[in-house]
Amino acid sequence: MAPLTDKKIVLVTGANQGLGFEIIHVAALREPSAVYILACRNVDAGNEAIKKLSEKGVKAEVELLRLDVTSNDDIVAAVKAITEKYGRLDVLIHNAGISNMLPAPSDNTGDLGAIPNTIANVFTGPLAAQAYNASQIKELTTEDLAAMRHTYTDVLNTNLTSVGLISAAFLPLLRSPLVKHPKVISVTSGLSSMTNQLRRKTLRGLIYGASKTGLNGLSVTLQAGENDRVEKEGSESARIRYFVVQPGLLKTAFTGFMEGIREPEEGAEVVVRLCIFQIKQWKWRDATTHTLAVGTGPRLQTGLLESDEREYPYVPCYPLWAWQA
């Protein structure tokens, strides 16, 4: 049977705005021969995003796919649609995510200290001290615990559980013999670093940070399992490479459009370079000593792309980086 297409197929979740939108924008301009699947929950927002991409000069094929990452029905339907139309998936980019750390943009002054005190906001709200096991605590009611559990469940379900489920659902397409360099790229956060949390080198986001720490661990485990599979089965299909990328704090709806931080297209750069294999040499930072070294190839631990050492509000220690197990 002839292949349905010989074009590279790239799927980006949560791609109607912010970082996801810019990933497709930057990648499509740089590699217009690929097909980009813009996945998002809201079809109208997705169509508007595709219109904006065209206005920005994107000539590549961009297809809209309805995908709520927390919906099992949507995941199954997405796999079926891509299987029937393309029969392959070269790059899966997990960009969709939520946070309990910031209020709606209309309520946000751009100052983290101005975030409203709500029980659901365990980042800086009245239960923050309780959550961090501080000395000043209150007796929690069942309503308090229910609110906290709801927030934990929502954030972890979107940022961690859904990544695991979608990665599993798309395995047959990623392992297609048509795909030579399958990649799964997950967007993490500087808040995922246990080392820097302990050293107070970044702001803290209890639930969101924990979800991204879990995402890092999930990626390691998936890569280890994939390595075992390839060793056992031989080279019948290409090895899937699992990457974790930290694009920095970006000026998007996700952060309430705070001033003084990176534009989303800057953060997209680290993802795009992995997506289209433009990285040939990395600078990398040892997570313990923070020393710099130079290496070649993709199998480095924490990779710095070029020498972006600028400091940004609230994240003074995080240049763009990427990691692969």
C-alpha cells in the first residue's frame, strides 16, 4: 500500500494562541513543506488562529483538529482522523496546559503579589502556608480540602495525565515505518526543577510545579521503555525520542500578559529547533554545579540553546533549555 503522504506531520496541542500558536507560526515559516495540525478545544478559536497564521505569511498546510486533551472521546477521534488522512505522525508536541497560579487576565495587574487570595489558588492564597507546611496553619474544613483537591485534580489531569494518555494513543502513528525520526516534545517549566526550588532560584507554584516535575519524570520513564523496546525488537521501527523543553516565562494569556518577560515567539524557538532538527551543537548546564560545557548531538541532559543568559523577572536562572533522556 502506498503511503498516504510523505510529508512530515506535526501535531501541536493547545495551539490556538500563545506558545502553541507561535510554535506553528515559527516552524511553518522555517519548514513549509511539513503539515501542521493545530489542535485546540474551541473550533472557532482554531479557525481564527489559522486565519492569523495566513496573515502572518504562513504558506504551509495547517489543519485544524478539535482536541480537548482531557477528553478520551476527543483523543480517540483525533487518532482516527490522523490515521485515516495521513497514516503517520512525526512530531507530537504537548503544549496544552493550565495553571492555578494566576487569575484571569482582566483581574491581573502584572504583579504576582497582587494575585487575589482564593482557596483554589494554593500558590499565594490563604492556604499557601498550609500547603508548604509552614508554621502558621489553620484547621482545614471539608470544603477547604474539596477546593484544594479540585485544583490538584484539574491541573494534574491536564498537565500530566493527559500527556501520558495522548502519548500512548498516538504510539501506533509515531511508530509507523513511514516515520524516520519520531519525536515527542513536552513543554515543562523552570518550576519543575527540584534543585532550584530548594535553592530558591525561582518562584514557586505548588500544584503547577508538581505537575511539571511529574511531566519530566513521565518523559524519562517513557524514554526508558522505548529504549527497552528498541533493544528487544531491533531496528524494525525508529526509536521515539522524548524531549522536555523549558521555554521561559512568556507574555501570554497563561501568565496574564505580564510585562518585562519573553514574547511567545522567543519561547517557541527552543521547540521549533527540536522539531526540525536545527540543533547541531548545544551548550549545556550541569543541574548541580551550574557549570557550562559544550557537547554535540541530541543526547545531552540540560541543553542551553545558544548563549541566552538574560535575566527575566521571577525566573532569573532560566535561559531556554531542552532535555532528552
